[in-house]
Amino acid sequence: MIKVVRGNPTPEELAAALAVVQARAAAVANQPSGAPAVLDAWADPARVARDRLPAPGPTSWGRTYWPG
């Protein structure tokens, strides 16, 4: 059951939201249960720290913003 908590959606907006929810539920239901989940590249933590951070030292403050 879906309940609108806030706002007053039009019938078209409500139908669009329900279509998205149904499509997502169908995609999850069709995925094999033993298959590993495919992670998006944006969710990969290695993307954030791909390069080595500068070594700490007396001049490291100058390298915190400017590259190379």
C-alpha cells in the first residue's frame, strides 16, 4: 500500500511514481538471487582516493590544494 504523506499529487504524477516503483520492483525480482550486485563506478570508494595523498611534513600544507 502506498500513502501520500505530503502534498497533493495529480493522478498523472501518482501514476508516474507508481510506474517507477513497479519497474524497479520488477527489475529486482528478475535478478538472479545468487548473482553478485553490480556496483556503480560512482559508489566505488577507490574512486575518491585514486592517487596517493602527499606525505605529511613541514610543507604539506602547501600541497593540500594545488596539484603536483
